[in-house]
Amino acid sequence: MNSIGRLFRLTTFGESHGDSIGGILDGCPAGLSLDFELIQSELDRRKPGQSTITTERKESDVVKFRSGIFEGKTTGASIGFSIVNSNQNSKDYSHLKDSYRPSHSDFTYSKKYGLRDYRGGGRSSARETANWVVAGAIAKQLLSQVKINAYVSSVGPVFIDKNYSELDFSKIENNTVRCPDEATAQKMIELIESIKSEGDTVGGVISCVVQNAGVGLGEPIFNKLHANLGHALLSINAVKGVEFGSGFCASEMRGSEHNDLFNTDGTTKTNRSGGIQGGISNGMDIYFRVAFKPASTIMQSQQSINNSGQEIALDAKGRHDPCVVPRAVPIVEAMTAMVLADFYLLNRTSKL
């Protein structure tokens, strides 16, 4: 499946080492004035080669719009766009032609399709997420009143020991790890650099806060707001879990502890629900955490198998992120924006 969304719908194409990647965005209403610099700045946040703690691959990631826009405004037609791949080192992956990296999609793709593009992971590569960032940047402009802020809240055992309400989101871009707490950010960077020097990788958590989304987004049964957000977020490479509000901690609580009691204006005194109740936004901040595993490609020798089922020693090569979470921050925001934009449009048909 290469599409996401119902009314605000993105369909994408491309592989890591193909000529280009791109997509078709359907359902964006006509008359939306687009800030193209904002779209490009979102791509710049995601692109490789930003710092010493990301992959060394260099891509300009300049998006070219091919349809659906006239004189700076959306026309209501399909918005087509593409991004050229210009810095592929396909030879770095020749050793993977007949081998499978542990915990990577190499094995499952090969068994499902009978063949695979081993160059940078082909279609399974996180290179694909640049398409999502383009669509997400447009969704953000459609939802101009909504504020979406994602940030790195932990890397390995290093985490922010503060509630999100105590953080200054304007500081998220002040460091390469995208953590708004400077002291914690430095510890994260030092950990990633140390792990990179060992040829290893490390996981982390991205937290996201959505403000001003309003009441009523989401459906009560199969298209609950958190269900669709979970579907989108779990589609991001390396994501292993998503929790909303109190998350798994709620399983240890009593109802008398967990219930969010009302104020007279309909807001709640606490927000353990994470801004979503009964699958529908309640007007409070939507808050969730996204857990990323360590990248499976490590610069250490590992025991593995080849496509003949023989045991081999696999020594990986190529350019890879020692920790994916810093570059995944704009991806989390983009997927969130697309889901909210879809529900925003659907909500306009929910009542007279």
C-alpha cells in the first residue's frame, strides 16, 4: 500500500537509489496559498548529512512541484511533486545482494516479493519519508491555527526529566539532536557520538504536542483519532511503539486516579487522556510519545544468513544514522499533520 489518508490522501513512489522519489497529494482544497520556503525548510530538517550524528549521505532534497499549483495557490487538482536522488553510492551495498541484515527488512521483503532492491534498502528505505514531509508541510499550512511540536525526549538511557509544559519549544532547533533542554541535549549528543565510534546504533523517543486542534476530530469506532495517528506513526521506519497521554502507565492506575475531571468550560484539570477521549479530540493538548528502535545496520561484524540459508559473517558498509531520532522529528510532525488535515476535512461533513 503506497497511500495514506481518505480525503487528504498522499500516494508516493521511488526508491533510495532510484532516479527520484515523489508523490501525488489529492484532496487539498483549492485556494490555499503555499509558503514554498516553509516546505523546503521542513525538508532541510529531515535531509541527511546535517551533522556528525547523522548519516554522511549528502542530498539537497529540493522539491519540484509539477501540478496542482498555479500562481502560488493550490488549484484543487492533484499536487504532483518529485525530489531528485543525487548522491547514491550503490556500490556500498553490493555485499548485501545475497545477504540479510539482522532485524532489517531485507529478509521479509525478499520472501514477500521474491526479489528486492538491496541498494540502500530500496523502497523500504527511510529516504521515502522525504515525500511525507512535503505533504505534511502542506497539511500544516492547511491547519494554520494548529501548532505541532515534536522533539527528542530520550536517546538510550538519557532522557528529559521535565513535563512538556516546562519546555521551550523554540529551542528544539538549537542543537543537532533536536532536544529543547540544552543540558540533556549535550548528553544525548555525547552518547550518540560515543556509540557511533563503536560502530553501533542507539534508539530513542520522540514526544509530540499538538495544540489548538479543537474538539471533534476523529470517529468513535474504526477511525478513532489515536488509531489513525498510530497507523501513520507506526508506518515510520524503526518505530516500535506509540503511547498517548498516560500510555502504558494507565494500566497501573485506578479510575479515580486516572480520570480527567472537568472544569466548567469543558477543559479538564489534568490531561492523562492525551487530548483524545472516545477516539475524538477533546480540545486539550494532544500528547503522545513515539519509540524508535536502534537502526539495524551497524558497523560491526554480525552472524547472519544469505539467501541460500547458509550462515555467514556480515560486515556492513555504507552511510547510516547512528541514531535516527534527530532526523525523524519533522517526519513525526508531518505524519501528525496529514492525519489531522484528513480529519479536519472529514469533520466538515459530520453535521449540518
